[in-house]
Amino acid sequence: MGMKEVIAIIRPEKTGVTKDALAAAGFPSFTCQKVLGRGRKLMDETIAAAIIEEGGAPEGKLGEALSEPTRLISKRMFTLIVEEDDVDKLVKLLVETNQTATPGDGKLFVLPITESYRVRNGEKAADAY
């Protein structure tokens, strides 16, 4: 059985509930980092410029996105290494915990782990994760 790396980039305000959900579901080991990033643009820059020129950007998150098309947005990135058989359970948990049905909910990535080493003793093993 192989190992997989699951990377979840989520809203900062979902950090606490995500940590709790992971622990409750049997995924207590993870790394969490503060990251900055940017998703897809909401609309073409020409359209955004025209909207702003017409009377200013609308209020709220849409207005922020239109007025600052290159601004980086604060997110949290969780990284977990799990057994291949646990990936579907983990992905479902992360989606259900972080989904608000609005742009900016985040992204999940699943990558294969081909090797792992334990730094303490240099051991190369399937269980050195």
C-alpha cells in the first residue's frame, strides 16, 4: 500500500474547525502554515477596470478582488501524509469542513509519496512518515 500527500489550501477562519475535524476523524498528524496566494481572477481585467471607472468597485470581497487584481490573499495550507486507502475519507472530510459554496474556499491536491526518511537516524522505510 502506498502513501499519499494531501495538501489543502483553505480560508484562515476555517483553521480551528479543520484541526478539530482532522483530530476527530483520526488524522492527528499534519503540518499547517500561513501562506499567501491568489486563485483565478473573477473576471477579465478590462471588465474590472470598466466597473471601477463607472463608479467604483462594489463593497465586499468582490470589490477587493476587482480593485486589487494582483493582491495576495492570506490562506492556510495543511499538509498530511496518509495511507492511500485513507485519501477519499480525508478529501471528503476537508471538503465538507471547508465548503462555503463561494469563491475562495480553497483547493486540495493529492500527490504520491515515493520515498520517506526519518531524519533522526536516516532510516528509509514505508513507516518513516
